[in-house]
Amino acid sequence: EPEVTQTPSHQVTQMGQEVILRCVPISNHLYFYWYRQILGQKVEFLVSFYNNEISEKSEIFDDQFSVERPDGSNFTLKIRSTKLEDSAMYFCASSEEDRVLHGYTFGSGTRLTVV
Amino acid sequence: GNSVTQMEGPVTLSEEAFLTINCTYTATGYPSLFWYVQYPGEGLQLLLKATKADDKGSNKGFEATYRKETTSFHLEKGSVQVSDSAVYFCALIRQAGTALIFGKGTTLSVSS
């Protein structure tokens, strides 16, 4: 069964450093997403991406965040200057055009720890 | 705004017990509703969905019915197994939206 692959599974970074979280969505999917889950809290939507541009973003997704699909297979989330409160599990997801009918496929997540 | 409220966990049951996890939502228009499950160390997996009022989603013995009059989508299973131990998330997509909006998740622990 096709999978969404995320790397690394765990990343530790110092406050103020830039991090890039990587995802390989399912190859025939058209929509790509990032979500995060702070420990013990709800899964929060960050951004959706379609046709090489952001289609929707939440208030969490401020100027510190950016997304990119650099080469037609990878989908990345960059945090420019990490803060302690960015520590969370970050999930990538992808979906076909009809995301309601076919649903979203999530990766296993990257646990980001900012120290 | 759009939001999902789930019952607080953890829920602790014995094997073969009946399960209900309550979920209510607030949304404009006619959202689509989902239950996702997260097993330890894994990502989120779609468990079931319903796209309009009175639809019943079902999968692996789990069921949930889209109730517009009570804005609810409660998850039920008649007889739980140890392997059902996981975190369960209720979620919605608003009409014409792309974002899945999740509840806080409910941890289910089933013992033999």
C-alpha cells in the first residue's frame, strides 16, 4: 500500500536554528499538508499546498514557516528560527483531488525537539 | 468557527466491552466527518467517514452516524479487542475547505 514517508523521525535542534522537515507524499496525490501535535494536545492544521502554491493556512503558519515542493517528489516544511514552543510532532499528509471520498494519508511524523 | 469536541479520556475497557466515544462538532454549512486512529508509534489512519446527514460510516466493527440535529458523530463498537488500544480522533472538513480540523483525541486502553 502506498505510504507517505517522513524524515527524520526525530530531530533535536537548538533554539533559533533553522530546521527542514521532509516528506515524500504518495506519487499520484495532488494535495499536500502539514499538521502538528504538541504533546498532549490536539492535532492542528498548519497548511495545505496544491498546484505549487499554498491553498489554505492557519494562523499558526506565520512568517517563520514556509513550504516547498522542490523537485516533484519531496514536500518540505521549513521553520526559520525555531522557538521552544515549536517542539511538537509534525505530520505530513497527502490526498487525491477528492479528499473527502478518498481521505488523507498521513506519514508517521517527525518529532521535533527544540532545546 | 469550526471545531470538534471529543470526550475526555483515557477510556479503559475490558476485552469484549461496548465502546462509545462521543464527538460533537461546530461548523457552518455541511461538513464531512471522520474518525482517525493512531496506534502507538504510527501516523494517523482513516478509520471511517460520513459525508452527509444520516450517513453511517463503518469499518473494522466500528460505526458512527452523522447526526445533524445533534451535531454529533459518536464512535461505537460492540466488542472491543486489545488490538483496538489506540488514540481516536474525530475530525471534520468544512464545505469547500482543505483543512482537517481535529478534536483533542481520546485514548482507548483495552485489557484482556
